[in-house]
Amino acid sequence: MLQQFVRLQRFRLHSRCSSSKSELTAEQKAKLRSALPAFSVGQDVKKEDAWTSSMDIIDDDKAAFDEIRARGILKVKKAYLPAKDCGEVINDLAKKHSLTLESAIPNLKVKYEILAEVGQKYSYFVPNSHLHRINTTADILNFYNTPKDNITTYVKIARDETKPENLEVRENPVRFHPNDKHAHHKGVTAFPGEGGQVISLRNKRIYRQFRPKKEWFDFEEQNFDHEAVDKDCPWDPEVAAKMDTYVDRKLKGRQFYKA
């Protein structure tokens, strides 16, 4: 019996060694080569925190977010990129009013007509603080050929993909919110009764806010049991009213028995 057991173990060991050394067939190799391009080997997977996808921002549209954030801080509220046909359009408008690039604009009416038509076409108008610099058609062409950004230098550095790998620049603040159960804090604050307020109307359109729990009744749903303590007791109004209907019976626990 022992010899049979030893032979069985040797056979299993031999089969394992032979199977590990066996080569793949041509069909198996072809299937393996066809499946290899689907795998990403040697590529670093970028891990993103659970809360950085929303960045505590109400609207995920980056263009709309930049326009709201630029209000009251930057001169340019809306980003502008020059169009390819910008020079042709302005030259045609200048010829329409019998003007050249170097000639001065004769009056305010012609100046208004040209600027209004160009602004409506590209959805970008000359600001009031820059109107006194527009004296010739060349000034209009230079203005609309210059790209405008509505973000700060810090935001440009944060969005720069060519910055060093050891440089981490966070574009938006990480704010605590009790609904972020997936974050490392699990929605539990270290400063009870504080935070949650967003100042200024501009920031309220961007960042989330919440009302912190300060008073005892704010935690009522979590820590308080609304069920009556004296439920089913003899002085419970429901039990007392039921006892009054059975004058000839006494209460024994939760059941009545005849006296």
C-alpha cells in the first residue's frame, strides 16, 4: 500500500514537471500574440483621488468654471483664440467703409459699426477700457489677433503637462463635505460645528457648501430613539385606556387575565 502511494506521488510530480516544460503549440502562440496588444505593459497607471474628479466644484465644465472664477479678479472673463479668417474679415469690413489698415477711423459711428460686426461674429467684444486705443483698422486687427486667457499664472502651471513629476500643483482647494463618504475622512469632520460656509456669490456658484451640525437636535436622527421609554407600561396612555375597558380584569405583563 505504501509503495503504491509513493508511486502515485512520483507520477504527480513527474506530470507537473513535464507540463511546466511543455511548449505551446502554434495555434496557442498565435492566440497569445493577438491578445498581447490589449494589455498595457510597463505603463504607470495614474491614480486619482476619489474627490479630485469633481474637485468640490458644482459644474464640471472647465470653460464655464474659468469664466465664473475670472469675474471680479481678471480683466478678461472669457478666453479667446484668434480665428484663421480674422484678417480677411477685418480687411473686408475696412474696404466696405473705404478704409485701409493704416488709415484712421473717421468717426465714432464707423468705429461702432466695425467693432459691433466683428464682435458679433467672434462673440468677443472690445472692452470699454480698451476702446480709446482703437484708432485705426490695424489696431482692430492686432486686438483680434491676440489670444486672451482668463486664467492666472498659477492655474497655467497647475495645468501644464510638461512640469516635473516631483512637482505637485493643486489647482482647486480640497474642501470637506459630509457627503464625501468615499474620501479618507469618511464624511466625519475633525472640527464639529465649524466650516461649510462659502463666502461671496462668485464662489457659491463654484464650490459646495453645507450647514454644520452645532446643536443637539442636529444629531437627533443619529443618536436619539423616538420610541417612548414607557411603551407598554401600565401608565402608557394606550394601555391605560385599554385597561379602563376591562374593569373586571387585571394586567399581567402584556396580557389581561380575568380576576
